Amino acid sequence: MDADHHESGWTQLMERSLDGDCAAYGLLLTTLTSALRRAVRARSRSAGLDAEDVVQEVLLALHLKRNTWARGTPVAPWVSAIARNKIVDAYRRRGRRPEISIEGVIETLRHEADLSEDSSHDLERGLAQLPARQRQVLQAVSLEGYSAQEAALQLQMSEVGVRVTLHRALKSLAALFSKGGS
């Protein structure tokens, strides 16, 4: 399957999912997850980032921001921008500030996408299953882009508490996803 076919397929699936087609949304997440895993792993290995945590943050952001995608435009650049930002956020949390080319993420998504056996996950249900504090921290840090220090001030927690709670929230989501659903 060529890159243009993936892109047009993703775009069609995204449009159908925004029209309420749950099956299309599940398939979109499944196909994007495989490509995202490869793209994130390729960029995070040398820095010691947990690629699966970053992928989960990207999927969560895609889910929550799906209504910001402009219909009729390609999905890959939109997904790549979100993925790039989440990778940079992960580097920042580790104290590094790399420059990651958005073109590289787009190309990796396009060339390495496949229909895998990965199951799709309803991220809203996964979030709903998290304790309230974990949801708040995950939203503040992963979705709204606050630093651990900023989130700590906002949520009246210690910075260490924010980091621990974020780790636990991501670990809980990973456990929910690995069970095959939320």
C-alpha cells in the first residue's frame, strides 16, 4: 500500500468518524497507532523516552482535539504536528529540547503505516475510568501542555506529586489498553 493511499484512507476514516461512524473511528485509531508507534520509537530510543507513553499521549490528544481537524485536508500533517508536540513535551519533561522535523514524522507515518492487529480504544472511556486526580493531572500536563511545576500550582499539589500521578495515569491507561479495551 502506498503513502497516498494511506493518507486518503485516513482522511476518509476521519471524515466518517466525525460524522458519527464509530467503526471508522476505531479503524482510524488502529491504523494510526501502528504508524505512531514506529514514528515515536524511532525518535525516542536514543533519548530514553518511554515511546508507549508518548503514543498514548498522542492518541489521547488526537481524540480530544479531533474536532480541530479541518475537513478536506490531509490527516497526516495534523497528526504529525500533534505527535511532534508530544515528543517535544516528553523531551522537555526529561530536560532536553531537541528539534524534530515535522516532515520526518509525516514520512514515517506514511511509509510505516499498516493494518495491524492493534485494537482500537475509546479514549474517553479510558479517561472516565481514571480517578479524578489522575484525569486532572493528565489533562493539565499531556493535553493542555502545562509543565509539572505549572500543573502543581494549578492543582495545589507538589511537583513530585504531579509527576507520580501522571505516571500512574499513563500506566493505568496502558493497562486498560493492553486488556483490549476501556
